[in-house]
Amino acid sequence: MKIFERRLKTLREEKELAKTTVAKFLGIAEGTYRAYESGRSEPSQEMLVKIARYFGVSVSYLLGEEDI
């Protein structure tokens, strides 16, 4: 599992959120969100920013370029 998928899943699980909850906030289908976590799809740059803001982290953290 690549670092983005691992960090995305970890952030969601730490906050005890369902995939449907996160997907709804992001305005995407749950299947799309599941694809992000499984590595079958990658979010756009705009979506990366939205995800980072939602979880209170930087895009660089999500991409594995820095640690918290």
C-alpha cells in the first residue's frame, strides 16, 4: 500500500469515521473514496487539498513528503 492510501485510511480510522461520512463531506461517491483508500484511483490536486483540509493535515503529509 502506498503512503497516501495508508495515511488516508489511518486518518479516517483515528477519527472513527465511516467511508460514507468522509465521501459525503468531500462531495464524492463512496466508491470513489474507496478507490482512493485502495489505490485504484488517485484524487485530483483540488481533491487532495480538500482531503487535507478535512483532516487538518498538509497535502505534503498525505503524499509522504513530510511527517506530522
